[in-house]
Amino acid sequence: MPDRYRDAITVSWDGPVVDVVLNRPEKFNALNRDVLEALLAVQAEVRANPEVRVLKLSGAGRVFCAGADLEYIRGIYTDAAASRSYLYTLRDAIIGMERLPIPVVTAVHGVVLAGGLELMLGCDIVVAAESTRIGDQHMNYGFIPGGGSTQRLPRHVGPARARDLLFTGRWLSAQDAWHMGLVSRVVPDAELGTATSELADELATRSPHAMSRTKELVRRAGDAGFSNGLDLEIESVLGFYRAPEFAASLEAFRTRKSAGS
């Protein structure tokens, strides 16, 4: 992996399981261009390595992922080309997880917020620590989702629940998320690492051909019109970036964050 990506994520190759950790704990693993390009680089390496059978994703520090790095967004949102490039890189990184020929097992803890939820939704099996809080929350700050939640949430939980979560920005407990079908398993906090590793190791013993074909079939079952929806979402966000309301929301978020720190 290129040196400039090493601070964004850490990658450990352990036999048939590759362990990927979001590595910006001081920023609550917020997603910027470096993180997304690092994820794409790992995906390319996985595709080129037939020995890898499972990708395990987690986050360093206190949370899994608190969403997009809004300081990074603040630096690019007035540049249409840079904004478009970022949003499509985000889209490609999440779609890349969905389209890997191997299962992606994800351990979430702390908070899974906004873009962190969108990244989680692109993974195959999600194991959540029982104290985890999960929410879209873009609407709470006057933002629009740009990483696919307007398209993936309705497919996971149905349109009515998706509208509830997107419009209200409310938090879900890990158990709530499990009941809705957003996470696959809920485990005690202290058991998250062990439970996720054991699951990854178990899946690594399965037939890689059967696993790949099954994953593809499940993905295609809900894929009709999906890419067009993602493109429409990105165009909506790019249009919103040009509105004075977005600049005001971004500044309000920064001010609120500074006041609370």
C-alpha cells in the first residue's frame, strides 16, 4: 500500500483473513479522501490475492466511524470538481465492499454515525457491541446524505422506517438496529473482537466459489435501479453544496463542535 495511506488505515494479512482498521481515532475515524483511497487500494489487493477469503473491518479508538470529515468537506465544498471527486470516491469505496468476491465482516462499536452508517451498510455481516449507538443524523445538522443511505436504508429496513431514520436523525441502540435488520449480531462489548474474529475465521473455511456466487446473487437481488439512485443522490448533494444554506449549516456545525470541545 502506498506510504501516504498508512496513517488512514492499518492492514494486517492473517492467512485467509485480511484485517482492516480505520485508523484516525483522534478524528473518530472520520472519512476523508485518504481513508477512501486506502480502502479502494486494499480492495484491489484483495481482488488480486486468491488466498484471501474474508475481509474484517473495524475502527480504532472509541468509535467505529463518526461519518465524513467535515473539516475536509469544509475545504472542498466550494470546488465543484473536488466535491464530485470525493463523493464518487466515497460511492466507489462502499460499492467496492459490496462487490468484493469475499464476505466483509464488520465490527462496530461506540457510535456509527452518518457516513459511518453508510459504510456499514455496504458490508455483508455486521457484529455490533451492545453499547453501540447508530444513526444517520445528516438531517440533525442540515445536511444531505451523500454516501448512499437514501438508497440503501430503504432496502434494509423498508421505506417507512428509512424515512423515519433519515428525517428525524434519531439514534438507534444496537438492539434496535438488530430488530430492524441493520446489524447481524449483537454481542457484549468485551466480546466484540473475539466474536468478529471467530466469525471471520469460520467464513474463511467455506468454499470461496460458493461464497462468491452467493454474495453476488444476494447483491443482485436488490440492485435494480440502485446505481441510478446513487448518482441522483450525489447530484443532489453537489447542488446543495452550492446553496447558502449548506455553508451556514457547515459553519454552525463547526461552531457547535468548537464550543463543546
